[in-house]
Amino acid sequence: MSVKKNNTNSVLAQLLKANPSLIRVLKPGDLVDAVFSARGNRAVYFDLGPWGTGIVYGVELLNAQEILKNLKLGEKVSAKVVESENDQGYVELSLAGAEKQKSWQFIKDLQEKGEIFPVKIIGANTGGLLAKVNEVKAFIPISQLSSDHYPKVEDGNREKIVVELQKLVGEELKVKVSDFNPRNNKLILSEREVLEENVKELLAKYKVGDLVEGIISGVADFGAFMRFADNPKIEGLIHISELDHRLIGNPKEVVNLNDAVKAKIIDIKDGRVSLSLKALKPDPWQEAEKFFQAGQEISGTVAHFNPFGAVVSLDHSLQGLIHVSEFGSIEEMKKQLEVGKPHDFKVDSVKPAEKRIILKLKK
């Protein structure tokens, strides 16, 4: 006795293989293609094919006004599932949510691929620049700007920083996605990372210890920038602590804009290069004990005040420090000492290894 083979299962399997959407169950957050099919007084309707009819109403209808303004019947649009089936049997949709989700997916793809792309600067504040990527608000922190666009404001004055940054409004910068978080609507872009990729290649010919000539291209309160003479695309930082062996209150005590200088490379990391001027200068601290001893009475000129006391310029290119505790308070110290004026002191200790000469008031 022969049994006739049932082909129903194989036909069904082929059908499902060709149309997997037939068995796909929609869930909140899914993106679907929706065809605009009807407009009601308080809702609009979409044909979702195998999933039936979708509806946009309430707050989602208000949020979708710009999208719906130019949408014609029969046109396809991307929609986000809010609820897979409401009490009326419709699939609740969000059009604005779909656009936002697609934008974040686009941003994610940009970051994963390391893409470099242009953005137009639409605003500035004390922290950096404002832009948009697919209508998502983006921020470029000052720390993520290239050296060309970094606001080199000497005293760190916030108003001056904003003035410098506002000059970039309307300009187009090439950036990369540095960080993002859709839940917090946070999108951080970086111009510096784009530059670093190019500079890394240029820096391959240099190594720590090399001497380079350049021009001071900017002065800030934390140091000075130097553009390489033989490769102007490279700009290194000379930190204020690397300008001289003595304590510097303002980088302009040592360098000014457009000065021609020679510096030593002391670090190359992640497309950034750190330089030093003091590495090329004789270290006066090596002979400090020849000239100064504990108990010695000396004269020195107050160079500047800091939170710990007063920095005093001494002979032989050395400096001493008289601690604020000698006076009881900063106010009292400033009454007894005057910047730029010579005063008499007594050496309390000399510590060349720590580059420190501690002074006391002469009594």
C-alpha cells in the first residue's frame, strides 16, 4: 500500500523562506516601512502590509507634523513601533521616533567606520562649539578642537574664549564621532582626532630627543604652541613648566607670538608632540649650593605671588620661595611685599634636587 506524499509543509516552508516577514512578530522599538493610506481628524493611518494597519495619533501626531506636511497618499515612510497592537487592533506608530532612531543608527555607523565628515558650526559657548548631525544636536568641546581653532586666550578669560569661538560660527569643520549616547541625547564630535590621524604620519620622521626649529604660533596661560618650521602642519605644545628652569607666572615672560625658537621633543603620543625650551638651557640648579647656603642673608626681587607664597628672583638665574605662613595670610604678605621691588631675606634651606630655595624674612 503506497502513501501519497504531503507537500503542504514543504510549500509553506518555501513561502516563509521567501517572505520571512510573514512570521515576524512586531515589537516596540522596531522600524517598519509604512505606506500613507488615510488621514483622519485626529489620526493618520498607514498600510503595514502583513502587519495590518498602523496609526499615528495623540502626541506622536503632533511630533510628526513636519514629516506629514509634505507626505502624500501612497508614499512610503519609516516608522517606529510604539505598541504592536492597541485595543482597536491598530499598530501604534511614531514617525518622529523613527527619524530619530535612524539618525542615531547613522551616527553609530559613522563611529564604527571611523568616518570623517563635515559639520557646519551653528553656535558657541564657553565649553566649545555646537553643530548638528542629521538633526541631532552635537557638541565639539574645546579640548577636541584642532590647534588651528583652539582659542589661545592667555588669561583663560571666558568672555574672550567665547569671542574667539564665535568666529567659527558658520564655518564647516571636518570631524569624527568621539562619543554618543542616544538615551541622554549626547553626541560629542572631535576635530582633533581628524588632525591627529594626519599628524601621526608626519610625526613618524621625528623621535623623542630631536631638536626642532619653529615659530611660536600661540600663547595661552598654560604654555605656548610652536609650529614646526620644516613641517608647518605640525604644532607642538611647550607647557609652561617646560619654558624655563625658573617658575613662570606668564608664558610671555619667556616667549611671544611669532618668536623664532628652537625646542627639544620630549614626548610624542597619539598625534600630539610635547616640546621643551628649558631642556636646551643650562640648569642653574646644578650650582645652586655654590651661591646660596642656609643662614645666608640675601636680597631678591619679588617676581609674583602664588597660592603658597611669593616667588623671589635671585642672582644666578635662580628663584626662591617665601611661604605665606611667614606672614599669616595672603593679604598681610601683599602688604609687606611688593611685586617688582627688592627685599631682604634669609635663606632657610637649599634643595637643588627639588629645585627649591626656601626663604624667610630677614629680621
